[in-house]
Amino acid sequence: MLAALPAWAQAPTSLRIVGGLAGVNQFTRHEEPFWTQELPRLSSGKLRADIVAFDRAGIRGQDMVRLMQLGVVPFGTALLSQSAGSEPLLGAPDLAGMNPDMGSLKRNTAAFRPQLEKVLRERHGIELLAIYIYPAQMLFCKRAFAGLADLNGRRIRTSSPTQSDWVEALGATPITTPFAELNQSVRTGHVDCAITGSMSGFTIGLHELTTHLSPIPISWGMAIFGANLAAWQALAADQRSMLKQELLRLEQSIWAEAERETGEGVRCVSGAAPCGGREPGRMTIVSPSPADESRRRTVFANQVLTRWVQRCGSTCADSWNQTIAPVSGIEAKAQ
């Protein structure tokens, strides 16, 4: 019998990671460096990882949770706006129009996190390891508007069912479009406006195709990072402990950057600040009026939340009322 190799001679365990959207700062500044550069150091050389963004791997965002459940993707990042199509409950912390600022987003997410962990583990066989967010999702338009009332009749790019509900409530037509096709849809006139992250829009040059921006956060592009339970349990206990601790640190860094980038994105697209050597934009910022803020609250409570409950069912209304309602002050009514 061959003697076991000493610890120093054993090859590191290799992890396969599917990350978030390619080309945006969450991936390039945080996810990719964490897995490819920090992990070997944090694990004393026992772990290494290869990572690819899901939209560069030929994977549809709406398939990520299912692929993680099957173990095809052992460790992956799933956009909740897309995953919520088949499991509406997952989208509860970031429904369109729900979180007008970072404070409300943090409170609602913290309240719902235990429920999210339970649903992912029990229904999908996924261990929740981190929650990520992108900068606030805002409205870029090709034509001038003075407030939400002026959006009636326009075709607007959306990325989730609840964003579509929000757009429809304003009298506009939602057009669900992948992030990778966003600019082309605007350029060809397929859509008049697009909802996307303030900094994400600047990064991909959307400010060069549009003229007016509403800085009202419609949603925040929430994503979960998780592991197939079998893949997770295959790691040593000390490795799991280290990853949970370090992924919480990564999560906090991503949230801090998303908050910073939300404001920076608005300044960059409008030319209010230098933008890392890139030519700033000249978009007009449409500051929300008291009527717009009132409309946001009414649309969320009466239409977005109601339609979400209709898709999700009475158990989702119960879950909302037990977790988010106490901190948001908005109760869901079972249909």
C-alpha cells in the first residue's frame, strides 16, 4: 500500500465557480479577484478556483438555481430578478419600487434572510453563502420626461417580473431584455427607455444612447451566491468555516461598492464628476417630485406587491407578513 502523501505535497482542491454579470465591477473588482487571487492565500494553498461569468458561460440567468440544484453548477451566482420567474418568493427583498434607498434595502434583506436561507436549502438543495447587489437600477430614456407620469405609452426595458409590473402600472410597456442586449435594444429603437444600474449603464455606454435619467431606485439587482449542498459538504469543515467568513466580507465589500457606485454612476452619466479617465456623459437628471415619490409608494403597495402575491401564492403573503411587513410597514394581502 502506498503511503499517503504529506499535506504539503497534496494537490489543492479545485472549485468551479459561476459568477455574476461579466464586465461590471462586481465581477471584475470583487468576485474574480476573490476566487482567483485571494482564495489560494486564505486557504494556505489548499483551495483554488476557476470562475466564469454566467453570461459568458452560455448559461441563462433563469436556469442558474436549477443548475445549482442539480450540481451542474456546484458554486454559482444567481440573479434573483431572473430566478424569481420560477420561484417568486426568492425576489421578495427586492421587489420593484420597494427600496428607495440603501437603508430600506438593508432592513428588508436582513429581515428576510433567514427565510431565503431556508427556502434555498429545503426546496432547492442550495447553501446560501452570500447576497450580492448591483448599483441601484434606474431609468435611462432617449427622450425628455419631467416625471413618472410622462412615461405613459413608452416601451421600457425591464429585467424582472416585478419591474414589468411597475412599468405597466405607469402605463408603459415592459420589454424584458438580457443585459447583454440592452444597448442594441436602445440603439435600434426596440425600447424607448431602459432600467439598469446607474454605474452599469455608464460602464456599457448607455449614457451615449440616452438623454434623461430618473435617479429613483427601482430595484437593486440582487443576487445570491450559493453552493450545491453535496459540493458544499464535500469540503472540509475548516474550509467551509473559512469560506463563510470570507464570503461575508466579500458581500460587505460588494454592498459598499454598490452604494458608492449608485451615486457615482449618476454623477458620471451627467458629467458632474470625473470618471476614472473615461469621458463623462451629459445626461439630464430628472429629480423626483413629491408626486413621483407618492406614486412610487402607491404603485408598489397596490400593484407590484399585489401581483407578486398573485404569482407566488398565499404562503408567500404569510412569509412576507412574518418577515418584511414588520420592518417595512406594508402588509401583503392573500389573494
